[in-house]
Amino acid sequence: MMDWLTNAESYVNSHPRAAIALIAIAAILILAVWLWSPVLLTSRRKYDTRKDRVEDTDRYRRYIGQVLTVPVLVVAALYTLHEAAQAARESAEKSQQEKYSFGFQTLADGNITTRLGGVYALAQLMGGERQDILCPDGIVRPMSGAGGLPPTPGAPVVSIENQLYRVALDGIAAHAVTSSHLGDPARRAQEEAAHEAVIGADTRAALTVIARRGCEPYTKEVPLNLAHGYFRGAAMAHAQLIRSDLRGSDLSASELPRVNFFRASLDKTDFGGSNLTQASFANASLAGANFGPDENLASPDLPRLPRLRTQLGDAQIVTANAQRTDFQCAMMNDARLDDSQLGGADFRRATLARATLLGAKGVGAGFSAVCAPRANFSNPSSLSGRSDGPRSDFSGADFSDGYFHSARFDRIVLKGAIFVRADLTGATFEDSDLSNADFRGANLTDVKFDGANLVGVKMGGALICGVSGLPDTIAPLNCGAQFMPIEAGRYGDACLPPVEAGNGLNQQCPAEPAGAVTGGIPATAAN
């Protein structure tokens, strides 16, 4: 009985108009039954006197009235429950609003201890922290609140609690950005420009709350505004920053493994030297972002190391806009960059072992001196039989001095691409457009050119041995040539120089050797 009353009371609260209409209809029906049922019952009997009929009618009305007392009492109970619950909700909402208001007031205090108390007070009101686990991808997303989606007809009304949650989360994000620049403006600007500034305790606390908030349904997602914040050295493992705005923010030298940046705005964001292992950048905008090497570790208290590589192993950068992005020296083994826009991106000296760039567009991208054994730059196989389908395009890209053992470049456009001195042992270029490509001084042992367009290709001084699909009229076999790798040839399939493996130096990006020519044409190479 109590469960039924609770469910009914919940329905009354969520559908007030429908409940009022049902109560009105029920009252009319009860009155009709009480008035006319006795008349109908007595009309079928014969009475000696009118007095007997009236007495019988009154008796029926008393019986019916006693029976109808139960639904009347139920309606009265529901109404009482509704009024009591409404009063309790209003009192609780007022109390919650006062608590949130107090939390926001403490964020503006000049004392850092008070600000920290405000951050953690808001965090507790928002439900505390979750453990270091990922929110289920695709179905469940972080955050409560109405989210960034437009309201739809018939959508449930967002509760006061969720509205307060969203306001608190937005406030904590704003506090994280504002507090990250606290201090003397001129001195702070100099320290930030020199990467010598250290984020304060309240900034770290706000970022921790953001990173460890609970998971909520995707439809209640709340994108955060963290643009232009100084968060260098932050620790936000497993954070869910879906659709969030971090344009122009500094997240260099930070611990960000398995962070979800799905559809986030990351233009000109600095991730240099950060740990982004297994992070997801699907559908994100990364135009002009920096993943290049950094001069410090994730913690500002640790000793500096020169040219620390950004960790992007197993990262998901699919369907992303990463034009003109700096991936120089990034460690991207097993990363996915499928269907991404990589025009003008800089991958010099990066590691791309087993990485996939299926369907990517990288016109003019720089891959000189990369370590990319078994990397796959091919056009997706689903489009291999379509002559009118879009093709991966790396025209004019620079692959010079790279290590591409068993890499795949099938069914893609490589017009004018530069492979000077690249080690392409076992690579495949089947059905690709290599017109005017430059392979001078490259190692072309066991390379497959079957079905490729080789008009205007340059192969002077290349080591050509065991190739297939390469007519003698373009370049004869030249198994006796000497291949002289400059940089990437030191690497193996793990992209680690044998002398450096195991001692941590592999995480440092080597400086450019004096007098080195990157992407140029060797003086001794000639057609």
C-alpha cells in the first residue's frame, strides 16, 4: 500500500496538471455515482408507499457513501503528501541554494585556505569524487545538468539539484582559469611565458574536482569553458572533457593519461611534454595545437630534462582537425589518426610504430626522421574499389630520412612527396599516385610499386633491390648501392635505439645534429 502511495505521489509531483484533472474527474464521478446509483437501483423495485422508496434510496446512498470513503481518503492522502513533499522540496532547495551560494562566496576570498574550502565544499555538494576509472564510452558521459543540448518538446524538467550542479561545475571551471593567473600580472606573465610558473593549490583542487566528478548520462553533458588557462603540470588522469573549450590553454608537462577530449576545442592548446597515453581526441579540433617536446617533467618539483617527448601511445586522434599541429618528437606508437586533417602538421622525429592514418589528409605534412615501422598511411580498403571515392592525400609531404620498414602507402595520393634517404624496406605503394615523388638516396629493398603512377618519379642513388611493379625504364635494379641512414636508421621496430632502451633516455628528443639537412636533397644524389 505504501509503495503504491509513493508511486502515486511521485506521479502527482511530475504531472501536476494531469493529477488535478484526474482529481476533478474522480470527484464528478463520485458525486454522480452517489446521487444516481440509488435512484437506478430503486427504480427496478415496486414499493407500497413513497416513504418506503425514499428510505430504501437513503439506505443505498449510505452504503455507497461508505464504499466511496476509501477513494476519497486516498485522494486526500495524495493531496496531503503532495503538499508536504512540495514544502520539503522547497526547504531542501533553499538550503542547497544557500550552501552553493556560500561555496561561491568563498571562491572569491583573498585567503587561499578559504578558497580551497570553497572548492571542496562545492565538490561535496556535487556528489564527491569517483575513482580512477573511465566513464563508459558512447553511452554514459560525465556531469549532471541540462547539458549543452537544445531543449526538446516533452523533455523532462531539469531538477533544481541538477541546475545547481551545472552552475557549480561552471563556477569551478571559471575559478580554475582565473586562479591559474593569480599573482603580480607582469611577473606572472613572464613566468608563464618561460614555463617557470607553478599552478596554485586552489587551481589544482579545482582541476581535481573537474577530473574526478561522477559519470552521468550523455544527454546531461555539460561542456566546460577552460580556455586560456595556465594548467602546466596538472594531474587529470581519466578526466572527461567532452566538448569542452580549452583553446589557448597550457597543459604542458601534465599527467593526462586516458583523458577523453571527444569533440573538444583544443586549437593552439599546449600539450608539450605531457603524458597523453591512450587519450581520445576523436572529432576534436586541434588546429595549431602543440604536442612538441618540453623541457620539464610532469611535476615542477622534479629536475628538468631536455627535450622531453610528449607521450601519445595508443592515442585516438580520429576524425580530428589537426592542421598545422606540432607533433614534433611525440611518441605515438600504436596511435590512430584515421580520417583526420593533418595538412601542414609537423611530425619530425616522432615515433609512429604501427600507427594508422587511414583516410587521413596530410598535404604538406612533415614526417622527416620519423620512426614509423609498420605504420599504415593507406586509403581505407572500403574505398579501394571506387575510382570516384575520396583518397588519402599526402601530396608534398616530407618523409625524408624516415624509418618506414613494412609501412603501407597503398591507394593514396603522394604527388611530389619527398622520401629522400628514407629507409622503406618492405614498404608498399600499390595503386598510389607517386607522380613527381622523390626517392633519391632511399632504401627501396623489397618495396612494392604494383599499379602505382610513377610519372616523373626520382630515384637517383637509391638502393633498388627486390622491388616489384617498377619498370626498368624508370629505374633499373641497383642492389650494389650503399644506403646511408642519417637519424631514423638507428631505430628498430620498437622505435628505441638499442643503446638507449631501458634507461629512460628514449623519452628525450635529440637535438638537430650540426649541419644536418632535414628534408633536403643530398648533394651527391642526382638523376
